[in-house]
Amino acid sequence: MRFEREIDIRSSKEKVWRFLWDVDRFIACVPGCKEAGTVEAGKHYTATMLEKVGPFRVEFPMNIDVIESRELSYIKAVASGSDSKIGSRMKVELEVNLAGDGDQTKLVLAANVDILGKLATLGHSMIKRKADQVMDQFAANLKQKLEANA
């Protein structure tokens, strides 16, 4: 499944960029992110995602690898994890693009999400609806936090 969001933020690219790399502030915007940590700054991170999807309560310990980044403009990362209790796996490929000048930044998020195992049996529409809710909430949280600090 592919998800995309464009977020117009009243804040400079520099401030948005710094915020994206501040793990503690960033994860506060991610719905269901219970904890996160830096293994190697700018390259490797961990996070635990906790969410209720249909009848399942899932917990995915995730490994996140930054594949590519271009200062002030682009980040590509891959996150993957498994919930052994319900026998499901999740893989997310995320791309973040920043554009703009002055105190206006356009942040474009694109995510490809693959879910395998028992969770996938819920069907595409239920999983997509939940993922859309999470993306919308994340976008709103990110915009609110960045504009509050502008």
C-alpha cells in the first residue's frame, strides 16, 4: 500500500530538518510510537510501534535504516519489524522531501507499507483505513509541533 501526504508548514526548512532528526521530538508526533532510540545518528534507529488494528493489538519492535539523505531536502528510510505474538511482519519504505524558502516549508511524505501474516488477513480496506488515520494524525501532529516552535 502506498500513502502520500503534503504538509505546508509555517517554519523554515532548517528548523523542519533539525526537527526530523531530533528523535525524541519526532516520535512524539508518531501515533502509536511507544519508544525510540538512536543506534547510530543519521543511520540507524529503533522504535516500538503499538497499535490496535481491528481485533488485534500489535506491537512491532522496528529497526529503521536511513538509506539516503540530502541536507535540507530529502530522507529515505526503511523500517521493518515483527510481532511474534500474532505472527505478523511490517515493512515501511519512507521518503521525505522538503521544499520551500523563508518561513514556509512543504514537507512531502510518501510511504510504501507491506504487511504480512495474520494482520494481513484483516484485508486491504481495514488496514488502509487504519494507516490513513495514522498518517493524518502524524501530519497534524508534525505541523502543530513545528508551527508552535516557529
